[in-house]
Amino acid sequence: MSWFRPKSYSGKKVLITGGSTGIGFALAKELVLRGAQVTLVARTKTRIDSAVAELKSIAAKDNLGTSHIKGFAADVCDASQIVDALKYAGAVDVLICSAGAACPGYFLEQNMDEFESTMNLNYFGTLKVIRAALPDMVERRQGEIVLVSSAAAVVGVAGYSSYAPTKAAVRSLADTLRNELLPSGVRVMVAYPPDTDTPGYAKENLSKPAVCHEISRAAGDVLYTPEQVAQSMLRGMERGAYHLPSPDFGQNLMIAASAGLSPHMFPAVLECLLAPVVVVALWVFGHKVDGSLRRLACPMVSKRGLCRHNTKRAQALDRSLIASAATASKEVTNGIPRLVEAGSEIDANGVQRLPLRREGWNFWDFEGNKVHYIQAGTSGSPVVFLHGFGASAYHWRYNIPVLAEKHRVFAMDLLGMGWSDKPTGEDIYQVWPRQIAAFIKEVVGGEPVVLVGNSLGGYNCLNASVTTPDLVRGVALLNSAGRFEEVKAEVEAQVEAALPDDEASQDLKQTLRQTAGLEPEERKTSNGRASISQVSTEEQPTLIARMTEALKSMAVRGSIYASFFLAKQPKRIRQVLEQVYISQQNVDEDLVNSVLWPSEHPNAAESFYQIISGKGTPVNVLLSKLDKPVLLLWGADDPWIGPGSAARIERLYPRAQKVLLNGVGHCPQDDAPERVNTELMRWLETV
Ligand SMILES: NC(=O)C1=CN([C@@H]2O[C@H](COP(=O)(O)OP(=O)(O)OC[C@H]3O[C@@H](n4cnc5c(N)ncnc54)[C@H](OP(=O)(O)O)[C@@H]3O)[C@@H](O)[C@H]2O)C=CC1
Ligand SMILES: CCCCCCCCCCCCCCCC(=O)[C@@H](N)CO
């Protein structure tokens, strides 16, 4: 071991998989500062490009060369893409395998798919890259390989059953490779990061079951920065360590204590001295974790008379454990991929409804984004529920169990809201119709559905029915939102009504439309938000005008962000809900939490901004293209989108059936669920 002469990475060619974000990117920054020639590999080109640009600016600031900093888009699960990446990078001196992910959940609640894909990415994605890069290293009798395992490999954190074993496999691979390559001159290292504040960590938090949080809490709830983790790792790499240290001293001791025959992290003398302390500390910590797990599972234990505590959280956990165990056993017997079917509970008034689950129900991948949905019912025609602004699939808590008796029922979280991902690239109003169509095809199975939407969800139902009419049988709109260009549309209707629908009248209609300023009707925008700037590009704006525009949009974004941070307080959420609900008792803690929890996502503010500032095709334009049975199920006492809006839709789409619900507010499905269920079921029979 060269304790006194740290290894230098200056001029070394380093390839980092998963180098575009998180720990991989932090390592890249450290290595660039040490003069290394870094190539990043990840799947998403745009993120690679911005990472490379940032690395170059870091290097430039230190007067280091930037021409050897580059990136290549490749999937580590695909052997041929790996070969291409290695060809692009050239002979690699240091290979760091950081691409990986975790998708926590209860063992019985996860799909087989999640176990397989996580093993595929974390273990085989590491193994395949090493296999491709190694022959050249062996031939040159030099090279370094860093595998990224996790502290979870050693602790078996509850809730990580699809993840921890993949990291244990990575560790074991490192051990065997280290031994096998000992005579070859190729050096192997392995790292065990603690919980680290990365995009990957934010994502896994969305599906983390209560137990995981419980263990983090027992471990002191420390979240390290990727920079801290990368600096520790590099210190270990520089001094020639095999087990690379993490910034968490306790976890390092634990890794050291479980290191078997491999060279330990601490000098043997130090370990001998610390051993008694470590043994006791591990024992204490183990008991602490077991204790919190037992407390969580308490209501189950209580049935056998062992319980002392009975917290609300424990009850919620218990419900979902029991429900999932029941469905899991059903699914395992018929051998089909498992789905978490929504089970129901009974509310204070004796009405059936879904329990709220911190970790959500099912997740499905749409264009690389995680989409959350709830599913119930095994037969009957499919119905898809779409929630409104700030809400989630949970907003259909009273409707799903009832409709599931006669239908296959689905409720999905629109991207940007609920438990679904919050992407920040493309205009969200363009993404939603694609998301809905893909959901119907991939999750529902392609059979056309009836869409039921509330508020912004209603708008999305309309939009999807027009963009992919083949996938939709009918639309129920509950106090649906969306802007109108009504004046124009009404003139248009008058033009249509005034003249007969024959060849001869067409030219005259055209002229009338032009005089009324109706032609061209739609501005072609590739992205709804572009419409303002697009107009100004046509007019060749002055520099001042452009700057004012930029400042204005910054100010708007700033104030919307600020209002988001104010709005996401539980008290505020409750206030707003109480404003728009008539049945105040339905504004309960679960409902508030279902709005609050998703707002804790790091991208939530940006999503909020994009949804508020985005536009999308006006409702009247959508209605003019619509050809489906429509039910307008309208809370008549909605202070936001009152019965006037239903009347407008009726005027533009006379085929619509309208049912006004007196004494009902903006969210009829949750405000007066029984009436909504009855009306919906009745209408569904006729569609
Ligand atoms: N953060 C944490 O708390 C901990 C993380 N770890 C481990 O550290 C490593 C890095 O984690 P973290 O920084 O949080 O991860 P991030 O999710 O922040 O970054 C993951 C990186 O891997 C890339 N990646 C993901 N899938 C693939 C793929 N199939 N092919 C190529 N690249 C891929 C991502 O880019 P793209 O999506 O564009 O492909 C991104 O660059 C992982 O192995 C993780 O398991 C270990 C312990 C704790
Ligand atoms: C001397 C005794 C002290 C013992 C301390 C033990 C603490 C154990 C805590 C385990 C935490 C596991 C984090 C894994 C993070 C991870 O891999 C995911 N975040 C993946 O992204």
C-alpha cells in the first residue's frame, strides 16, 4: 500500500458509467480537477451534454485542458452499446461503474419485473461493462476498476429486497475479481455509498415504503452530498484502498467488520482495538432497527396479543401489508405479473373508500418516466379516471371501489402531479395526451376506454379523445377546466348555421370566416408555451423587447414558485380544499396528505409553474373535433368552474348530457361520491 505516495489521476483516461448525474457526476468533477481525461456514459444525451459542459467550465476555470472531456450515450444493459462507448473512449485506465438505481417497495408488492430489471441494471450492467473493458486492461497489465455497491449490501434494509441483493452481488463480484486479477496488474475497488442526495435518491424516495424511512431514522437520518461521497471515494482510490471509504464513519466500521478475507478498510491493529466497541455498536443498532420495525408491524402482532403501541402510521402500514399480501397470494397462484389491486377501507361514515398509501400503488414506465396508477376490478369495460390540478389518482378514493364492481377501473397520476415523475423538459400539455394514449395501450391493454376527468383532468380527457379518438369510447367531465376562445367559436357556429352545408356555400363561408378573423383558426405551435415568443419572433423584436420579455417571464416564474412554497403548507392546502368542497367533513387528513406528499418532490415547484403557465388547445377547438358521447356531471356550487362552464360546453357540443349536482363543489367525485357513483354507473350503461 502506498500510504505516503498518493496515486495520481492526472492525465489518466477515466470512463464513468452513470457519470451524467449524482455520485458518478461528482466523481467526474473531482477527477477533472485532478487533471484526468474523463468520458461520461449514460443513456440521456441531453443530460450528458450539460454534464460535459459543466465539467469543461470547471476545467477551464483551473486552466486545465478541456478537449479530453467528453460523453457518450449508451445503455449499460446493452452489450453492443457498451462496445461502441469503449471504442469512443479509447484505451481506458480507470473504469468507474456508477450506473445503477433502486426501486424500493415491499417484497410482496413489487412486480417480478422490478426484481429483474434492477438486477439487470445494477449487477449485469456493471458486469457487462467490466467484461468489455477488461481484456485491454489485462493486455496492458494496468488499469483500475471501481464497482459501486451500497451500504444496503451489508444491512438488508427492509423495503430494499429488489435492490440490496443486486448490491451484494456487485460486492461479491468485486471480491472475486479482485482476487482473480491480483496477479494481472489490474486493480479492483468497491465503494458503499450511504444515502446520498442525488436525482436517483429523490426518485427512489417516491416509492419508499414506511419501513425504509424508519431505518433511515434509526441510522440518524443523515443525507450526504454526492460531493462528500466522491471525495471520500477518491481519497481511498488515491491511497490504494480496496474497500473505498464513505463519509459515514459508522457505516465504514460496519463494512470493515464484514469484509471477510479481503483487505480491510482500517489497519488490523486499529480494528483489533475497535472490535469490542464495534461488536456492541452493531448489536445496539441492530436492536434499534428491529425495534422500530416491530413497532411498525404492531397491529398485526396485536392480533396475537403482543402489542403495546398502536399508532396511526402503523395501522396504515398494516392495512397495506395485509391488502398486498392478500393480492400477492392471489397473483402468485395464477402466475401472472402482479399488480397491486386497490383494496378498500371503511371511512368514518361507513362508506367504502381506498386507504391512502405513502408509497402509492403501481408504477409503469412512460418514455423513461415513472407513472403511478391504481387499478381495481377484474372484468367489465375499462374506465380511466384523471384527476385535477394538484391532486392524484387518490382523489377517486370513493369511486374506484364502487365502479370496480362492474368495470375494470384505472386511475392514473398525470406527469408532474401525484406519485408520477415530474419531468421538466417538454411542454407538459403536449406530453399528457401521449401519456394517456400510451397508458390505454400498454396498461389497460388497448381496448377503448371511457375517460372520466375532474377539472384539469377533464380537459385532458377531451384532449386525449380528440388526439387519439380510437382509444376512447366516451368522456365524463366533472367540473372540467380549460380556456375557451368562445367568441370566435360562436361566430363560427353562427356562420355554419346561417348557410346550408353544400358546395356552393363553402366559398362564402370562407370569406365570412376571414372577415370575422377566424381564419387561420389555429396557430401552429410545436409547444404551447412557445406561442408568446413565437408571435414576437415574427415581429423581429428589438433587444429591449426581448429582454423585457425575459425579465417578465422570470418574474412570473419567481412569483409562481413563491406561491407554490406558500401553497404547499398543510394548512393552506386544507383551506383551499375547504373553499371548494361543500361536504367539509370530506376534507380530511388523508386528502390533505395526498396533496402534500407529492409536493415534497424536488421538481414539484417547476411542474406547478409549467402547468399553471402552460396553455394547450382551447376547449372550443377540442369540442369542434370531438365525436364521442359526453356526460357533464357538474357540481353546481363550484366557486371556481361553475355551471356556466357546463352550459358553454353544452352550447358548443349539444350532444352532451348534463347532470347538475346541487350542493356540490368543484370535486364532485369526492364531495358527493355516492351521487357521482350512481350517475356515472347509470351513464356508463348507455355508452
Ligand atoms: N444515492 C444514493 O443514496 C446511493 C446510491 N448508490 C449507488 O450509486 C450509484 C449512483 O447513484 P446515484 O448517483 O444516486 O444515481 P442517479 O440516479 O443520480 O444517477 C444515475 C446515473 O446512471 C445513469 N444510468 C441509469 N441507468 C443507466 C443505464 N441503463 N445505462 C447507462 N447509464 C444509466 C443515469 O443517466 P441516464 O438515466 O440518462 O441513463 C445517471 O447518469 C448507483 O449505482 C446507486 O445504486 C449507492 C448507495 C446510495
Ligand atoms: C458501528 C455500527 C454503526 C452501524 C451503522 C449502520 C447504518 C446502516 C444504515 C444503512 C443505510 C443503507 C443506505 C443505502 C443507501 C442506498 O443504497 C440507496 N439510497 C440507494 O440509492
